[in-house]
Amino acid sequence: MAVSSSPADLSAALVLQPVAALDWLVILPVAWCLAIGAILLMIRHKSLAQPLVAVLGLAALVALDAALLWHVVQSGPVTMVMGRWLPPFGIAFTVDLTGALFALTSAVVALVGAVAAIDDINVSGRRYGFYPFLLLLMAGVSGAFLTGDVFNLYVWFEVLLISSFGLLVLGSEREQIDGAVKYGFLNLVATTLFLIATGYLYGIFGTLNMADIARKAPGLQMTAPLVTLTALYILAFAMKAAAFPVNFWLPASYHTPRIVVSALFAGLLTKVGIYALIRIGVMLFPAELEQMSLVLAIVAALTMLTGSLGALAQSDTRRLLGYLVISGIGAMLAGIAIGGPDAIGGVIFYAVHSMLVMTALYLAAGVAARLSGGFSLSASGGLYRHHLLFTALSLMLFFSVSGLPPFSGFWPKVMLVKAAIDGGSSWLAAILLLSGFLTMIATGRVFLLAYWRPVEAQPAGVPQPLAITALLPILALTVSSVLIGLFPETLLNLARQAASTLNEPSAYLQSVFPAGGAP
Amino acid sequence: MKSLIFRTIAPVIVSVMILFSIFVLLRGHNEPGGGFIGGLIAVAALSIYGIAFGVETVRRAIVFHPLSIAGAGLLLATLSGLLSMVFHVPFMTGLWVYPVVLGEEIPLSSVMTFDIGVYLVVVGAVTSIALSLEERGED
């Protein structure tokens, strides 16, 4: 590389050692999604090639994220600084176990969604750009999970928000526009709040690099208004994650788009909010977060209760699932409120479980609606008689989301309840269990009405067999939920380890500032 | 628009504006300018062309669908970043070559190709919006 004509010697400000090939895994998931998304945008009219390219691209993304997770497990947090500038001035991508776990799970969800969309999204939906939007959404989601810079996190939030608008209005129906306006308005408020808080943060710290903030925060506790700052961030991310008083956008919008889009949103979007809350709250401002733990615990309890009670009151399966998403967010918030490695480990485990299972539930609701002619519980029934395998899969998912063993929902609930009791807030443990019980009743009601109840009037003609592309995604997700439930050791250890890195981020700091030099 | 004066002058204005947009794009590395603002100037030019001769004429003139142009830009920008992989430097590091053409040194860089990518993304995305708005206006 010729730098001869460059007048100034910049070597003091640059990363000089060559980048190891494996470290490229840090940035590749994002760059890969952008590149595939761009290619899909260019071949938008080739509606047959679209799903093929997207599914292969997302399969490669899963492989990249799996390799990244492996790399992080092997050698601890990994950092790459954009444009060679030294941190904190260059924008750093820093991946620790939490980020890698979230990224891998989101990639799996996206891959499954892309396969399910082969059936659900028709040619006009493809021409409208479902797959390019999906890939750009994944660029935003992966970027948010992998970045190590607060403003960069904001940028990735914007990327995923814009793509999600596109997915939400796919089809341009009146109802969808209505849902998109509500979704868009509240999310823009949250994003603006996030931006304001970030400006405030920059004013206080003079840096946006997360590692830099984490090492400077303890010294500024006495002089800077860090609690205010943390409160602003909590409010912004609580809106994104759909926590209790600011969650009305979710039930108002998640039932309007195509079912695959709902499934992807339920799996990906709210969890990005939870991730950001963990990253900013738990890693950067743990002391300030602790001061607000009671408020957070009350919010968490109300989120869980309104979520599961709301689910009980619904008769449209999509709306019902929207409330179950909220109830799950409440459980994760409860873990963040309790704090400590055990609880945060439970949150990370719960997030992985929730991403997989909520996506599967929405997809199952879509299949059920197609088989029985609608999402309304009052009109459907009789699935059990004709579709035994599908019914069994749905029942497993219902058990899993309620937190019954031996499915993936059981272990994080155990971790959270145990952490709550150990932390001396037994009431929160009681509400966690109560919300699981209410979820069981709500999903049991769905099973009773939509699956068990015999239909009075048989629909005309023979029951159509299920397409393999419709059943396969649900099957894959259910199997992964069962496997996680039966063999939780690996994920349990990873989640605990991830949580301890968050609570004691010295390895994270070491990865960004290898010399360990003072600021 | 059925104004003879406008229709006569429009091609001249449009070609000057497109040329100027490329000038602003290339000037952007060291002075005010760059891909984003250059792209907006190009979009303004295409919009004027559309007002003068109709949306169909613009679509024919730019050959590709505007969103395909945006996609190509995004791909070019991403690839400019990934080029660093070959040289073992971090993502998005500026890489320079200085070929001498006819005795004149011409600095070329991955920063420039990235900026051209931005230019194409802006041209594609905003033209797509502008053209569909103009189409609605014509109905």
C-alpha cells in the first residue's frame, strides 16, 4: 500500500499490526448481509431466484455467526476497528459471548423465516422486495449485536427500523398502513430519545466507544448525572423492547403484516431492545442500573402480567401471540432488574429461547390459519383430526413458551426464579411463575379451541396436505427448542459465561485497548 | 410540462447538472462535496428531466431500474470496504494507488469507490421516490 504521497505521518494513530484472518468474522456478518441485500435489490424482478439467493445467503450467515461464536469461545472478546484508526476514535466492532450468541440465534431465525416465506410471500411480495428488506434488516440486527460503539448502535437501530417499515407495509393494505403508522411513530420517538441520550452521553464522556465509557464511568459517578442518562436509555430501550407503559405499539401493529413478517419481528426486534438494555445498562452503568432496580422490577412485573392477561383476553391468535411476546419481555426485564451474573445469564438464555419459540409460534399460527380458514379462535377448530404432526409440534411450542419441562422455556425460568429468590425478591419470583401459569392457560385455550374442538361443518373438499416449506421451519425450531430443553448444559454455560463477562468487562476492555493503557 | 422554452432548455440544464454532480462527487475527498450531495444534485437533474419530458422518458434514459442502481451502489460500497481484507488491514481502511497517466499522477482510492457507491445509492433511492411521486401527480 502506497502511503508515500501522504504528507503527515499518521502511524501513531493507526492500528499497525496486520489483522488476523479470523478477526474478520467480527465484521463479515454485517458486510455479508449488506452485499447479499444489494444483490437481491438488483435482481428484484427475478422472483424465482430471490428466495434461492436469500436462503443460501442466510445459511452462509448462520455459518459465519457460528464460526464467530466459536472464535469468541476460543479466544475471548474480539475487536476490529474500522478504517484502521485506533480506538476510541475509530469505530470499534467488539464481539463478546453475548453479542455472538444473539447474532447466531437471530441468523437462525432469519434463515427459518426465509424458508417459510417461500410459501407465504407471493410473487408480488417478492417483487415488492421482501427478501432485500429481510437481508437489510439482518444487516441492522447483526450490526446492533456486534458493534462496540454507542452511536454505531444507534445507526444499526435505524437500519433495522427502516427495513422493518418496508416489511410491515408489504402489500400496502389499509390495515397494514394503520399498523405501520402506530409502530413507526412510537419507534421514532424511542429512536429520538436514544439519540438525545447518546448526545448527552457524548457530552459527559467525550467518547462513544463502549469499552472507553465502561472504564471511565466509575470515576464519574460522583460528578456526572449518570443516573439521569441511564434512565433515558432505559426508557428508550424499554419502548423498543415493548415494556409495560410504552408497549401499546406492539399489539397495535404485529398482527397486521404477513405472518412471516410478524414471526421475524417477534423473534428479532424486541430482543434487540433487550440486548441494548443489557449492553448499556448492565455493562456500562451497573451501579446506576442498580439504583433503579425497584422501578425496573415493578415495570417487569406489570409487563409480565399485562402480557399474559392480555393474551387471555384475545380471540385472534396473532394478537394473542403479540401479548405473549410482551410477557416474555417482562420476564427478561425481571432478570435485568434482579442483576448479577445468574439473573443476567437467565436473561440471555431466555432471549435465545424466546427468539426461537416466538418465531415458531407465529409461523404455526400462520399454518393453522391457512388450514382452518382464519386467525379467529371462534371460527377455527378440528386441526387435531387431520394434522397430527402439526398439532404435536404446536403443543410442544405451547408448553415451551409457558416454561414447562423438558422444553427450552423451562431452564431460563428456573434460573430467573432462583435468582429472584436468592436476591430476596420472592414476590418477583411469584409473578414470574404466575405469568407462566397464565400463559399456559392462554395457550391451552388456543389448543382447546383451534386444535381439539371438532368442527361442526366440515370444510368442503379433502383437507389439503401441508407443504414441506411450511412445516419444515416449524419442525426445525421445535426440535431446537426440545434439544435445548433436554441438553441445556452448553447453552447454560455459555449464557453464564456471557453474563459474567458483562458484569466484569475487563476482557472486553482488554480486547479494545490491548495495552491496557490509561485513558 | 408543455412549455416550449422549458423543453428546449431542459436538456442543457440537465446535462450540466449531471456533469456538476460528478464534479462535486470527485471534489468531495478533500473539499466540501461528496457522494451524498453529488447524488442529490443528480436526482434534481433527473427530476427536471422528468418534469419536462415525462417519467417514462427518464426511466428509459437511465436504462436500469432506480432501485437496481441503489443496489449496485450498496454493493460497490460494501466491496470497497471488503477490499481491505486482501491487504490485512481492518474493514474500510482507505487504500490508495497512484498510477501515472500521460505524465499526470492520478490518486485513486477505495475511499473514492466507496463514495461512488454512496452516490449511486442516493441517486437510485431518491430517484425512485421522485419518479413515483411524479407518476402519481400525472394521474
